[in-house]
Amino acid sequence: MTGITVTAFRWVPDFARGLVRDLRVRWALEEAGIPYRQRLIGLDDQASEAYRRRQPFGQVPVYEEGMLTLFESGAIVLHIAERCEALLPADAAACARVRAWMFAALNTLEPPIQNLAEIDLFHAGEAWAAERRPQVEEAVKLRLSQLACWLHDREYLEGHFTAADLLMTSVLNILRHTDLVARVPALDAYRRNCEARPAYRKALADQLASFADQPG
Ligand SMILES: N[C@@H](CCC(=O)N[C@@H](CS)C(=O)NCC(=O)O)C(=O)O
């Protein structure tokens, strides 16, 4: 695999730094030991027709490799993991289990977690948000406790660190403005363990280093 480009934002506000979803892709590439270039874009690029041809929703990340252009962080991480046995086991049944957990991270955990983050980060102080928040927090806590039950005697979701742990940790991190993960010892330990990986530290440092001081 050669000549990979990952598109990311040139600037985001402080609360989003370390959360933007190109981090998942950078992390997977670091785990797989695959070099890449970054392309940084701003609001104007996002809205352009040319960019919409690469990412139909105008979002980041985009992954480009030769003739292949991919969007959706989960699909991109899966594509990288398919080339890296450390991230996705070769055994068919083990691989299917890891894929199931990748979907669980993005499809079962991320929606309520993202709802809560949007209330807290974009709508704090609004009457409707104050009214809705307790229910959304309960929905998040339920999923966190169920995940903690699964993890209580496990270091990772399936045997060893895989692409599923990468996505799950990235999703849990969306709650970093709360103490909801820290309050659950099994989840706190799991998140810290995954984030201690050199590949994560490098990916995070590279994302943070890419941001300009000013929007534009
Ligand atoms: N499901 C998409 C979500 C991508 C996404 O929400 N990207 C954010 C940054 S983390 C974005 O580009 N937001 C700007 C927008 O939606 O216009 C994925 O996982 O790639």
C-alpha cells in the first residue's frame, strides 16, 4: 500500500481537538506501520463540489490510495485493518467477531454518546437540552455498563488489541468532557490501556500538530 493521503481539518475549536475522526484513521495507519500524507482542508473546501465527490457529506476524514477514495472512518479503519493481521485476525470466525465489535462501537455506542456530546457541546444552556439531557445520559450509562460487563475480566474486546478496540476507544473518548467513563473502573482502565499505545500517542500528536491557531 503506497501513496496514502488522509484529509483532515486545518482548524477546529479546542473542544474538538483530539476527537476529529481522522484520528481513527491516523491511529490505524500507525498501528499498521503504513506511512501517509495529510491534506488539510477548511470550510470552503468542505462545501465545494470537488470535495463532495470525494466525501458526499462534506465531512472528514477522506482516505485516498491510488484510484481508491474512501469515506466513513469505520470503513477506512476496516480497509486498513484488512491489510494488518494485528488489527484484524486472519481466522474467519475471529475476524467476524472483531467486525461485530467494530459495528457495535459505531452503531450501538456512538449514537447515544454523540447525542450527549452534541447536547453538552453545542446546546448547553438551551431549555430543550436541559430537559432532554437526563434521558440521553441514562441511555449512555446503560451502554457503558453493558460494555463494562463484557470487559470486566478482559483486557480487550476480543483476545488482543484489534481495530475494534481502536474504534471503541475513539468512541468512548467523545465523552471526555464528562466523568461517565472515569466512573466505571473497567472502562477507565480499558481506555487508558488502549490510549497508552505508541501508535495512538503518535496519531494524536500528529493530529494536534496539524491544527492552525486561527480558523480560515
Ligand atoms: N460517520 C462519519 C462521521 C464523520 C464526521 O462527523 N466528521 C466530522 C468531524 S469528526 C465532520 O466532518 N464534521 C463536519 C460536518 O459534518 O460538516 C465518519 O465516521 O467518518
